[in-house]
Amino acid sequence: MTTTPSPVGRPGTDVLMNAVQIDAWGGPEQVQLREVARPEPGPGQVLVRVKAASVNAVDRRVREGYIDGHVTLPYTGGSDFSGVVETAGEGADIAPGTPVFGALHPTSGSYAQFTVYETENLALKPEDMSFEVAAALPVAGVTAWTAVVTDGQVQAGQRVLVQGAAGGVGHLAVQLAKQRGATVIATATPADFDFVRSLGADEVIDYNEPGYATSITDLDLVIDGVSSASMAALYSAIRPGGLAISLFDPPAPAPAGIRAQIVGTAAVAAGPLRTKLEELARLVTHDGLRVVVSASYPLDQVAQAQEAPKRGKAVITP
């Protein structure tokens, strides 16, 4: 990560903050830590002192230019976070001093010491939930919920395959599908087999094994967090009327009788999000949903965090 000094004539240190910014599309070398002006909340917004921010695959892909037509450079990275409200803008319905979590957009500015966000897309952090878990929940939780419940409509007795089950979205999707009574088949690397089984998976398969897809049959739903190619390899294992959901890439055309779609950012982030976030928090605090935070990085190691393999979720602590 490159550290860039602030320009001459900068504001006083009491209104500056450290933030991770991207000036050009590309690899981890584009991640820069610099001093910038602290943002001010507008109407309906609050300024949040960030306690933890989540590391998501989408953050790396946006940095690489995945949605370059929708993001203006430079931007401050980060998609979701938790923290404490510092000040509130006009009409904001969350008071200063309140612990909150939320946000989903990949330019939410959460890789910083402070960020501003609309209160309708924030929820109150439960007292018995850590800031790290709260930060790790929004993107992965809403995406998994959309795939399993909203779009997948998983029901008891169905057979669900989760590809990349040890990842941020995958480890939550396994649990949500199991809670709804499905038989869950999960793919992972052997090092993560025990972890994925601990989440409730009924069967775990090594997705690096050649031809592994041919051993799987009668699937009602595939949730793929690996690639559109890996999902296409499973089309033959899906029952007529079944559904395949890609978490990242537009899927390859599916055979007749099988539906294939992507869980898009716009659909997942359709707001306001507060009700969704409150429901996810309830699942964690009351229904046993585990949000596994396996690593924590300081703000000057965002580049390393984005590139490192992860089990469950990793967070940034400014």
C-alpha cells in the first residue's frame, strides 16, 4: 500500500482522517492510504466513527474496474462497516453516540476512520454483537439471504449445493439453507472440510477434484461463489425447474427447464436496508447464525486483506 501525503495548505488535523483511496483501476498497488478531509453528514445522514469494516470480494473487483462505468475516481474503498455515530445531519433519526452497522455500496467509504451514510441503510448494533461481527454481516448476510430465501425460496426437503462454502457469503448460505430444512451439499478445499461441516453441511466435496460435478444429482438450487464456469458444470445435476444462482458473474446459458441468474449488486442493495439488517441481526443474536471473522487487519493493510484467502470473513479495524 502506498501512503500519500496530504497537499500543502491542508485543513487542521482535527478535521482530517486516514482513508484508503483508489485513483486508478488495477491491482493492490492502487490502494493508497492518505490523509483526507473528514466528511460532513448531509440531510438524513450520520457521520460514523468506523470501528470495523468488512473485506469483501466485490471491493477487490471494483478496484480492478469491474463496474468502472458506475464509480468515479478517486473513491474511498469499503462496502460495509460498524461504528458509533459521531454527528447527525438534519432529519437523521439516529442520535450521536449510537452504535450502528450497515451499508452495502462498494463506495460507502468505510475503509476510513470516519464515513457518512444514510440512516435508512443503517441499523442499531445489538449490544451483545461485536463491532467485528456487525461489520462482517451486511454484504455477506444480505447476499446470502437473497440467494437462499428471496430468490432461492429454499424449502424443507430440497437439495441445495453451495459452491465456495467456506467463503463470506457461502458460510452463511450453508447455515440459512440448513435452517430452512434443506439437505446441503457444499464444495470447499480439504483444509476447510471440517469448518464447513461445523456449519451444518450434510456432504462436503473438494471442488478441485476433476469431474466432481458428475457425482452430484437431483439439486433444486445451486448457489455459486466461485465462477460462472464452475456453475455451468453443475447444470446437468439440477432437476427440471431448478435454479442456479451466481454470486459474481453473469451465468452461462442454462439448458431448457433450468433457470440461471446472478444476484446483482443493485438487487441486493435495493433499499432502504434497515429492516433487512435488523432481521439478519436477529438471526445472529437469537437463531444461532454464525458470522465467522477469521482475520483482522489495520487500515494500512487493506491491500493485503483483499488479496489474502479467507475462511468466513475478514475485517479492517481503522
